[in-house]
Amino acid sequence: MAIINFGSVNIDHVYQVDHFVKPGETIASTDYKQLLGGKGANQSIALAAAGAEVRHVGKINQADSAFKQTLIKHGIDCQFLQCVDTPSGHAIIQVTPSGENAIVLFGGANQEIGNKDILHALDKTRPADWVLTQNETSGLTEILQQAKEKHIKVAFNPAPMSESVKSLPHECIDLLIVNEVEAAELSGEQVLDAIISHFKTQWAHAEVIITLGKAGVIMLKDQQTIQVDAFIVDAVDTTAAGDTFIGFFLAAYSQHADARQALKRACAASAIAVTRAGAAQSIPEAKEVDRFLAKHTG
């Protein structure tokens, strides 16, 4: 069983700052790093770290091929990650001392995934496989529809959220994973109870996960509401927390793990990630999550 991730690969330019830059303001950063990032790459690394068989589908500039090798070293199948002439996607990330981040994103090569790429990547899939995608690449409608035609389950993380997400074929999505802000934008509601009610009625065909940061996570499954608390840790950098959660949850859930246990494991992985600086660099290994759970749950 494999998870085929149609995902972005970005070069992250990470700046440590005292506060987020304001309009018209110029500030100095206290540190700078160039790192592998992108929600797609982060989620692939988290999936692989959690023990899943993952194939990454995407595009990156030839000059940045070293980052492809990094993904391969993480145990990710990159036969469908093409090196092209278009500039790679990249992100400008500000990180404050409290661990909050602000991001400016450039799509680049991530926006060149076409029908041919999609069909090729899905050519030899099996019904037990999953497709995972986010909102940082092109071809989303085609990805969702082609996966549905092949009877492959689809997990969708509409981040970064945009108005275009509302026009996608939602009926092709089996698992929707959103944070509280994305859930509010997609539902048109602001109060959590109203958001939950919206998804229970308008997304009854799918399972929905709403991550709530320090308040934990809620999963809507078969008209039931499953709630799991977050682990309390001292956050350093929240950049890849959501991606880590998704990778560890889907790795467990796709192997038929109990939903509550998969959520708890994903929360543990995310809690470890926020105590470390960086995106992909902060994602823990499965054995670290095992030790964390043993320590915090007894």
C-alpha cells in the first residue's frame, strides 16, 4: 500500500526576527537558513518517517536537484519528481521568538504539474493506495478526479487556503484535513460549533479533521465527533507542525489504525516538531514518537 503525494517542493528562506515586518518597515534578522520545505515535501518526509511507503509527484528546478536527493535519502520514492528549467517554488519565512511564523510563497515549478504527469503517476496504483495533495500545486481538479476514477482514497489539505478551493470537486475527497482558520474560510462560519455543524451536513460524504493548535484536534467520522487533546510543550517553531501531523496521521490511518490512536500519534509527532527549529528538519522519527507517547501517556 502506497501514498502518492502530489506535493510542492520549496526552497525555504528562513529568517529569525524579533517581530513580523510591518508595512513600510525594514528590520534586521538575527539568523538566516536555506532549507528544504514546501507542504508537499514536508508531508512526504513525515509520511516516510512514520513508516509509510510514499511516492512524491512534483517538479523542481535542475539547479536544486540536491534537494531531490535529500528526499530520496529520507526513503521517499522520487521517480515522479521531475527536474525542470522553471525556477523552483520557494518561500520567505519569518519566525519570531515565540515560534510563530509568517510566509510569502512563490509557486514556481510546483505550478507545472499537468494531466500527463498525473496519469503517469497514477498508472500503476492499486485500490488500497491513497492520494494526498495540498493547495500548493497545479492540477488539483484533475488529481482528485483521476484518483476517484481509479477508486483510490484521497486526503486533501487545502493549505494555503484560497477561494479556488471552494470550486474543487469536493465529492472526490475522502479525508479533509484543515486547521481552524481554513475550516472557517471553507465553511463560512466563525464559531467552532457552527463549523462542525457545517461539515457534518455539507461534507457528510467525507471524514473531516480540524486541527486546533494548543486545543488539540477534532475528527468528524460517521457523524461522530472524536476529540483528542494536544500535548503541552514549549514551542520554538511551528512551521511544519501541521505537515508533521498529517504525515503521521495518514501513515497510521491508511494502515487501518484506530482513528483516535492515529490522532494521538499525530499529535505527539507534531508536539515534538514544534520544539525544534526549521520545517523538514523538525520532523521526528517514528521511534522518537514512540518514546514520547510512552513518557506522556504511560
